[in-house]
Amino acid sequence: KITLKDLDLLACSSGPGSFTGLRISMSTLKGISVATGIPLVSIPTLEAYYHCVDQLSSAVLSVIDAKKQRFYAALFVDGRRVTPDLDAELPQLEALLSRYDEVLLTGPDASLLAHRLSPSLHVRVDAPGSLNLGPILCRLAQEQYLSQGADDIGKGPVYVRKSDAEIALQQTIHAMEEHT
């Protein structure tokens, strides 16, 4: 029974993730924000997943299946982010994780990555059901709003790699340039 008038702050994840999903969610909330004056705050997706388990381990890898044999990932150690958002292949992630005695994997595709990693790596997968992202996203958005204010209206989703459409356009342009 909540209406828009009952909301003080809008929150969403900013990516990485599904290109279409990020565009739809952010544009919807931007429209609501502009129409109602309710501030909008977006939180990096991999940070939100990290904060679901941030008290459980010294090394945590937040992970989302990026398809094409790749994963979006970010590594956090002792409460600090130590990598930017990555678009990594399995060998890159294995090299990164090999530096740590044990790593907790979290995120919607933690189990998928765990099954693909070398058995020599010491990884654990967070407990099923620990990814209660809604309350975490709300808490992080409130903290960010109080410390930094609302997102700039021009802020968009975080894309770690180019979309298939952008790649196809680049290939078309390159092919046209070779023929001229």
C-alpha cells in the first residue's frame, strides 16, 4: 500500500550486468525521479553483492556471469575493493584468486564460477539465500545519498564491455574502411 508520495529515495544498481536490464531499470527510475522530485541513487552491482557477505571473509569475489565464457567480477579484501569491475575470462580469475589462501565467492553466479575454477584454488560459495539484495541496496543508497547526494541526472549504467551492437558497428566501420 505504498505510493510514490511515501518514497524518500529511489535506488537501483548501476552495473555491470545485463545491458538491457540496466538501461530499463535506470531509465524507469530516472523518469520517476524527474517527475516526482524524489532523488535517485545508483550503487555498483558488484559492491552491493559484496555487502551481502562483507562480514564473512577477508577475501571476497563478487561475480556475475557475463556470458561468452566471461564473468563480471570485483575483488574485495579486508573490507576494501582491490580491483575495478572486471570482465574476465577464467584464467584471469584463477590467476587473481591464486594469491589468496581462501576466497569467498558471492553473487548470483558464484556457484557457476566455483564449478569452473581449478580444484587447486581454495574457494567457498556464500550460503544460499544470503543475497538479500533489496535491504542492502537500500542501506547503501541511503549512506551514499547522505554523504554524496543524489546521482547526477546524466549518470548512466556502468558497462564494463561494449555491447554486441557496438562491436558489430565497429566491425562494419572497419570493413568499410578497408574497402576504401
